[in-house]
Amino acid sequence: MANIASARKRIRQTAKRTARNTARKSRMRTFIKKVETAIAAGNHEEAREALRVAQPELQRGVIKGVVHANTVARKISRLSARVKSLATA
């Protein structure tokens, strides 16, 4: 354990930040899973709506610095392509 006050404060800050980031990542994964579940069920309307709701949540992860921008861009691109392919199938 740290003896210096600033180091103790840093430990507290890191713990809070880690918990916040973990919750944010978990929330992002939940939204992605909702889209994937709808895709697996073959429900185009539900998948499209789930993707529409998931996009801002994923972008918020980028803004908050939890995930890299390219990672989210790739995930959104792949999900939207899968949702789009449901309409034609």
C-alpha cells in the first residue's frame, strides 16, 4: 500500500475509473449482443432497431476513451452489413 497521500489518491482514482470503464464496456457488449441475437433470429426490423440504439452507445465508448475509434467503426460496419443482408435474404 502507498504511503504518500498523492499515491493513495491515485489508487482511489484508478479504482473508480476502472469500475466506470468496465461498466461501460459491459454495456457496449450487451447492446452488441442484442443486435446479434436479433440477427440470429432472422428478425430484420428488430435487428435494425437494436443497431440504431447500439450505435450511439458504442460511439460514447469512443468519446469516453474506453475503446479505440477504429474498433467501434469496424464493429458497427460489420453489424450493419449483417443487418442489411437480412433484408435481402
